[in-house]
Amino acid sequence: MQKILIGTNNKGKVKEYKFFLSNYFDVLTPADIGVNFDVAETGTTYEENSLLKLEFLRRKDLNMAILCDDSGLEIESLSGEPGIFSARYAGEDCSDQDNINKVLRNLKGKKDRKAKFVCVISFFWEKFSSFPRLFRGECHGSIIDNQSGNSGFGYDPIFFYENLAKTFANLSEDEKNKVSHRAIAMKELFSNLNF
Ligand code: IMP
């Protein structure tokens, strides 16, 4: 089977990408191949940060497909925060719960709870294209005060997905991976790959 390297240390993301890709690729992480994956996210957009991660791994000449992403949660009444800073909203080395607490603190008293998740995948595979390709997915929902559910990761317990009337953390793996921002970006990638 052909190999694909997923450029992330986030176990939640790895699980989701394995779900999408395992039928087609042997899915590897930087840790699996002894690469210390530590890329400063100095870009100002998801696209830039996603490509920074991709270029870091491309420079290693690994001779396999590489997929990276940059993603985040954008809350309308917080002017799009936390956005590209979603992973470190409450500070470097903060926990998912710290980030959730900060969002809920900042939303106190605000009526508008609309939010969206965004994911930008960057992908490079010599067999597919001679240059990196980008694929974006967005998923709309709202932020609820009472966090609920144990599945998923990050902000999933406070992201309420109206179409299924559940938080992302209350969706099954199958359900989230049909509708999420990451799933939508993956569909774009797959349709381009003709899978
Ligand atoms: P990064 O893409 O590694 O910069 O991190 C994105 C951050 O956004 C994650 O650490 C999570 O906090 C949040 N995030 C991205 N996608 C999801 C998701 O599917 N569920 C919950 N949180 C997410």
C-alpha cells in the first residue's frame, strides 16, 4: 500500500485522518517515522500555516504523499476568534478545557452564538501534482454554554451542530466524519484525486 504522512501531533486529528484515508493509504505520523514535527505557525491565514507545515515535511525528501492541515473555530460575535489561534487560545501548552473555558468566558452575556469550524488541507504527492494543493472545508454551528459529550477533541463539546441537534462531541465517529469541516475538505481532495 502507498504511504501517506499526516503532518500533525494532534491525536484527535490523526484518528480522523485514519478514518478517511486508511482504505487507500498506509497512514503514518511524524512520530512513526522519527521526525520531530514542531513548526512555528507564523502565518496569518489557515492556508499559510497549512503550507508551512507541508513545506517543513517536504524538505525531508520522504518520497510519500504528505497531508497537513490548519484548522480552527471562528465565533461571529468574537470577531472570528479564536480562528488561527484556536489551538493556543488560552496560552501556549493550554488544554482543550482551558480553551473551552476561555471561549465561554468571552461569550458571557452575548446572544449571538453563531460559529464555524474551518479546515485547510495542504497536500503534496508527486504522483498527483508537481506542486502542493489546498482544499478548504467549513462547517457551521453554534456555541452552547453547557458542554456535552466525550467524543472528538478540542472545542467539540461546545460546538452544537443544528442539523443533527447534537454537539460534535455527541456525534459518533461516522457522523462527525460525514459533516465536519475536515470531512468537507477531504471530499474536495478525494474528488480531485479521482478516488
Ligand atoms: P491546528 O490546526 O493544529 O493549529 O489546531 C487547530 C485547533 O482548532 C485544535 O487544536 C482545536 O482546538 C481546534 N479544532 C480544529 N478542528 C477541530 C475539530 O474538529 N473539533 C474541535 N476542535 C477543533
